[in-house]
Amino acid sequence: MSRAAQLIAFCLAVVSFSASAEQDITSGNFWLRMCEGKETWEQGACTFYASGLHDGILLQQSLSGTNKLLCIPPGVTKGQIKDIWVKAMKDNPAQRHEQGDLIFAAAVSAAYPCKKGK
């Protein structure tokens, strides 16, 4: 799926789910439902969001010059990164009410911890 199609799918997902006042579109509960959805657009929105979180963290690290949060080895795909995030949400139901981006950062940094001095 192209980036443009993923963006459109994501926007449609947010619009369709934001109609419900009880729906927290930032929570792990929301994103796990999206990532495990039966529809292609749901899975595309999940992949697009995970990819955006990954790219955003890398950009922030690059611009700020702070210690790295993620040290992902070469060759790791965006799909693998998404799978790590989904597994963390599945394996930790007590934390799924928390923000999906915080769950993402914790899961990926635990999977690929940075060595001291990097």
C-alpha cells in the first residue's frame, strides 16, 4: 500500500472512530483493535501509525542530539517494528489504556536497547 493510500486509510479510520465520545484514539486499546482489524484499511492505518511513530522518534533524536531511545539494527523492517508494538499491547492488557505511542516507544526500545555511548 502506498504512503498516500495509507494516509487516506488512517484519516478515514480516525474520522470513523472519533464519532464515539468514549473512544480514545490515542490508547493502546484503540490501536490494538485497529492492528487486529479484519479490514485492510484498519491494518494499513496501524502500519502507517507505527511507521510514523518510528520516524518521529528518529527525527526527534536527530534534531535534539539527545541520547538515543531506539537503536534498531539495519535490515529490521517497518513490519517487524509494528509486530513488536502489537505484541506488547497483546501481552500487557493492564497497560493498554495508556497512550499507544508510549507503549510503542517502551516496546521497541526494550526490543532494541541502545548500548552505552551510542
